[in-house]
Amino acid sequence: MSVPASAPIGPRRGGTPRSRALVVTIAIIVTLAVVVSGSAVVLLYSKIPVSSRQVLAVGHGRSSLAVPLMTMYTAPKIPNAQVESSANWSVASTRTGPSTTYLFQWSLLAHLSIPVRFVLNATTEDQNFGAFALGSTADGFAYYPAGTCSGGCNSTGKVFGASGAGIHDVLYQAWRMDYTVRRITDGIGPTQTSYLEVEFALSPQRMIGIVLPAANVTPPGPGDVLDASDILHLPAYGQVTTSSHGTHSPPDFFRNTVGTVAFDAGPEGTVTAQLTSRFRWSTVDDYVLSFRASKETWIRYLFDLRFGSLLIEYVPPLP
């Protein structure tokens, strides 16, 4: 009986599945070791860029600002008639709620070779003339004409008034401003950037009421006013009193240009900047304007778009 010849006994080409898995595992371990080793070398020999700052004072000085806050208008005079009119502007600050707030901002009028930043320095608060604070926008700051209310204070406020026909006044504050201009150079490794920082401190001196034009404010022109009410028909000796909160919806902000200041920056030249203001009526401040005349009249209330104050305009009789 013949027996089939068996295949030669010996290792199979390619190895067993177990041996191939072992080889693959060893290869992966070796590869990971190389990667980790390479990373270790990078971490060991890499350097964190060195940061630096150089600050050089290049100029300083003092300037005076006439800062208009509100225009005060009463009804114009009427020939051969008696006119009674008064205006009252009230401001307030509260501990937990809103406060009367003006927002100021600097903007360059002439650009230099490097950027310029404006920073308010800590300024002592004066309850008679208000308080300052850092603004929420670049190159800006906030002003609270009624001061701030903290500690045991719940609210504080002031009222400014004018009475009599034909008043066109502006209430403004005289501010003293001390400033220092610095050239600041920041470096990260070989890269350097430079800019000028204008640090300023403000000190309010007094509140002044004066007839227009004054403090860079002129009587309002056609482009400075906006209708605040419908036309009102009043009989002789009929009286009306209107508040800024009882008018047509006012704009979001009233905007005015305060003036221009030239900051001495020494060898860097002169930093010429314009200061502008923004104001909006809140629930804690108001402007009230009353009117009565000895003859039949047709009037309309207007907003002064620069400040938010009210004024009265006579209109022709309705048909």
C-alpha cells in the first residue's frame, strides 16, 4: 500500500500571523519612540520669544477746555404780547440704577507716522462738578455731571434753570487738563512696534451759563434741530409744559464737537486731536420747557440735535 509523500517540513514563507503581529507591534513602538524623542528634542531646545517694553516721555503740558453740556432755550419773544417761558434741566446719579452720563472721545485730525492712544489718568472726583471714569470705547472716557453715588447714597441730583422769554444760553464747564505724551515701544523677539500714549488728567473748575454764541456753540441752524412734537394750537394765556420724555422719539445719541487740542509730543511733533461728546436721555434726567403767551399762538417743540435740549418755534396759523 503506497503512502502519499508529505510536504517538506519547514518554516512557511511570510511567517505565522502571530509573528507578523509581533513585528508590526515592534515597528509601531519604535516609530512612536522616534516621534516622542524628536518632540523632546524640539521642546528641549526651543526658546520662548523675549518680550520687552521701552517707555520714553517725549512731551507734557496743560490745556484748558470749555466743555458745553447743555443749551438752555425759552420761547422767543412776540411783538406786542407777553410771553412766559422757563426751562429746567435735571441730572442725577443713582447707586443701583442709571446715571446721567456723557461719553467723550478723542479722534486725530492729523495722523503721525505711528499710532496714538489716549488714556484717562485717575482723576479726583468733585461732587460739585461731577466725576470721570474710563470709557468703554478706545480713546474715550465717561463723565457724570451729578457725580457718583456710592456707600450710603441712594441718589443724588442737580437742577439748572432759566426763566424769561428769549433766552438762548449754553451751560458749559471749564476743565483743566494736564497731560504727558510717551513713546512706547513693545518688542516680542526681533519684532518691535511703537506708538504714542497721551495720558491726561481732568479737573473741572466751574460751571458757567452764558448767552450764545459761546464755548464753541452757536445758535442752532436748520440742520441742528429735529421735530419733537406736532404743531400745538394754544389760545391766549393757554399754557403747555413739555418734557424731553413726552416728545417724539429722540435720536439714540445727541452729538457735539467740543473743540480741538494740540498736544506737545516733543521730537515726535504735535498730536492734534478733536474731542466730541455723546449724550442720551435716561430715566433719571430730563429737560422741561413751559410756555404761555397773552395771544393765540401755534407752536412746535424741536430737539437741539447737539445736546438734546428742547426749544420752541412759532409756526404760521393752521388753515
